[in-house]
Amino acid sequence: MIFSEKSTIKFISHLDLMRMWHRAFRRAQIKIAYTHGFHPQPRISIASPLAVGWTSDCEMMDFYLLEDMPVDDIIKRLNPQMPNGIEILRCLQVQSNEPSLQSKLRFAEYLVSFKGNSHFIKQAIQKFLSSESVIMDKRKDPNSTYDIRPLVIFCELESDKNDNNIMRTRLVNRPEAAARPDELVRAMGLSEFVLNIHRNNLIFE
């Protein structure tokens, strides 16, 4: 399933988002499959959880049903249960033995909006791109470091119709190695100029 996250919904946590999906399936009377064990959980999995405060029009999710249902019916039943800011865009049925979206994800693309002088922002981007290595502290473990430079596939600055500064970038997003756009702008020294981070594409193998 592909869905968008916009407006105020961007401020809810991933855990709250998953709870929202659980309620939506129940209210839509769609029988979702559950895991086995002492604490069964609905078999729903987001390809790459979106950070709080970011928006997206390409979020993807796996889920398993107890019985077959036309994908058009799934969308028609679920969309009325969605809060403001979430819209289901597409649903596709696959084989139950298909590898998970998380395991097949390779890259994510983002649009980062900046305030401030475009010349200064462009210089910061060019300085980063000209570096062979940029060592960063790991977000969850300040005692560990990683090189973010090899994880940035491309990065370019452009302007929208309102002359706002928009950085378009593609970042590695694999289970074993991933870069975040907020970490990228921190490496460039541009964190204070960020207006919005929007994910616009997920690329799978």
C-alpha cells in the first residue's frame, strides 16, 4: 500500500501511527492477520518509518489479511477511516512469500526546503559534495561515528515557483546502512535554515 503523510499528522510518532492503522482496519471491518506468540500483533509493517515532523507522498506498507479482498474495496473502506493528513493512494496485492518491503528498500529521495541566502546554501552543498569523507556522530550512540559522504548518491539545489530554496537528494536506505536528510543538512551546517523535509520517492531492488 502507498499512502501520503501531510499536514498535522506529521507530528505523530511512528508508534501512534501504527495504532492508528490498527484502529482503521478494525473500523473498516477488514480482517487483518496477527503474529503468533504470547503478544499477537497485527501483521503490518512500514517500509521505512518517517521521522516526526517530515511529510511524504510515497509511504509504503506491507499488511496481511485473513481473507482475499479486492484492492479497490480495501481503499474504499480504509480511506474514510483516515485522519486528516493521510490518504491511501494505491494498493497492490502480492504473493504471501514475497520479501518484505524493508528488506528490498535501497534508496530514499527527499526534498529539503530552506530559508536564507541561496548562495550560502549552495556553497555549503558544494563543500560537502567535494569532500571525500564526512565523519558524523551516530544519532543514537554519540560514542560511535560513521561516514555519511558515501551514503549520499546525489544532491542538488533548485528553486520552486516561489523562489524557495529546495535541495533534492537521494540517500542510501538499506537495513545495514542508511542516511537521514536531517543528518545530511547537519553535516552541511544548514540545520537552522531548514523549513521542511519531504520524502518523495522510495527505491527498491
